[in-house]
Amino acid sequence: MARAIWTGVITFGLVSVPVALFTATEDHTVHFHQLQRDTADRVRNRRVNERTGDEVSSRDIVKGYELDEGDYVVVEPDELDSIAPGRSRTVDITDFVDLADIEPVYFDRTYYVAPRGEEYGKVYELLRAALADTGKAGIATVVMRNKQYLTALRAEADHLVMQTLHWADEVRDPARELPGLPAERAGRGKELDMAVRLIDAMSGPWEPERYHDTYRDRVRELVRDKAAGREIATAQEPPRATDVVDLMALLEGSLDQAGGTGGKDRAGKRGEDEGRAKEPGGGTGRSGGRRKGRSPGRERGERRRGEREGAETKDDLRRLTKAELYRRATERDISGRSQMTREELIDALTGPERHRRGRGRGRAKSAA
């Protein structure tokens, strides 16, 4: 079981509930030691005097704030301690705001919030349910590890989450920071319509387990290969920038590809899930409802297989996403599919020529 990193009390109005905070994420980065080349000798970082090169003891180190080059205001550690806010035991909610109004750029770290005992569960659940019903987030400040944080308390399905926020003066203004932003917004036209259809064709539910850190896997594979004396495979070059002249043709090709392979093949997930993404119908039968322990992606695969094995009705097809409908239309070589709406795809798949099939998923043919 995880260990609480902070304990205290959440208050809102005259109501209070003792809680504990737990880290919501963990780091799986591959870490290396620094060694001197051609040896197994570790390299250590030491504090040295820049002018003399002599090592300096930690008790002889003070902090200096640079006013001008080489001109410092020296601050002793005990002087900073005297003005530190101290570790607070209270999260005092001062405001409730619409959660949707907090721009994602303000979110920093995430912590799970739990009641500090079963006897506090009723008040905890009351706060969670109220936040969920109103779509609000409670704004408060809290001191942890000698630092003050702005936080947002929000509700999940069965627990509370606290997210630390960046202060307003820490968030940069993109209008001032980003060079080369287009001065004009994109107007309606074939290119925008095609881009919107491409996004629609590649859209699906958020399933975080589909995505995987492939770079971390390659780092571990590199270490294993070097330890075994195997040859190291190099990464592919990144794609070239899109030429505006080719934009329409590339959008059309991308839309046809999205219909032929679906967005899942680009998700970065490997192994069994990737195999299921490349083989529709990788399930074991029709799925009439959510089964315990099954991922949504697997359920859709089972549903697609069952539907292909029997008669296809419009009700069956309406359970599929537009990307899945487009994929089916591509397999059956239905002309004009890239111009069809979702309902038109359903009509085409249940029309007189519904049993005419293409030569498989690998076929990539431009729609009329």
C-alpha cells in the first residue's frame, strides 16, 4: 500500500474532513550512472569553489541572489527558515470554480486524496458528490515540503483528486512567446473540411492503456543488446515537413489510410494489444455488454467479429464508431466512402451490395 506524503484537514465553510495525500503517478524512466570512458569508475558531482577549485563543505555554503554580474546579496539558511511558511495542516477551500474553466496549462502534479479513517467517509463522500454534481473544483493553498502550492480539488468517480497548479505569473503568454503564429484563422474550405473528416475518422474513446512509452522500451532493448553483444538498430528518420502544395493530396491519403487501418495502429502500443488492433475481430464472440476484466478496445473487436459472422443490421452498425464504419466500407470497396457521413456509411453497408468485399484491410484504394 502506498504511503501518504501529507496528512491534514480539508475545510469548506464550517465543514472539515481529515485526509491524506498519495502520489498519483510514478516514474519509470531508465536511469544511468555516470562513468569515466573506458573504465567502470563512477563519476561524482562535488561542490567546488569556482575560483580556487577547492571542495567546499556544505556547512560553508550560503545562498546568493545576483543583483548585477558578480554583485550578490548573501542570504543565510536560517534567514530563509525564519520566513518559511511552515508545513500547513489545513487545505482551506476559499473558492469553487468551474473545472472546465481551468486551462490545462495550469495543472502540474496530481495527488489522490483519501479520508484518514472510515469514520470520515460520509463527509468525504459528501464533498466528492457535491463537486461531481456541480462540475466545480475547490481552490485552496497548501504548504508541503517548505513550499506553498495553489491547488484544485476535484471529483472522480469514487475518490477525490488534488492537483497542484502553476501560479498565474508562471504561465507564459503564447502570443508573446511563440514566433511565426499565423495571423489569420483558417476559413471554411475543402482543406478544412477534409481535415475535420480526418479527425472524425481517427477519433475514438480515450483508452490510456493503448499508449506505450516506446522510447523507454528501446532504451532497455539497447542495454540488453549491448550486454549480449548484439548489433544496435538505429531509429528511422523523422518525416519531412508537409509542403502546402501537397496538402490536399496528403489529407486525402491520410483519410483513406485512417479508414483502412484505423487510429489504433499509430497508438504506440505493442504486443498483444497491437496485434488485436491490426486484426479486427480478435475477440471471441459477440459482446452484448461490458465484461469484467475486458478493455473497451477488446470488446469492440469481439463485437465487430460477431457482426461480420451474422447478418448486419443498422442497429448493429450504429454501435460502431465512424472510423470502424469507414474501415468496413474500405474492406468492401464502397465507392464515395470518404465523402459520406456516418449515417450514409451505415446505409451503404446495409445496401444491396453489402456482401461485396474488397481484398482485405491491406488494400488502399482512393474513394471516388
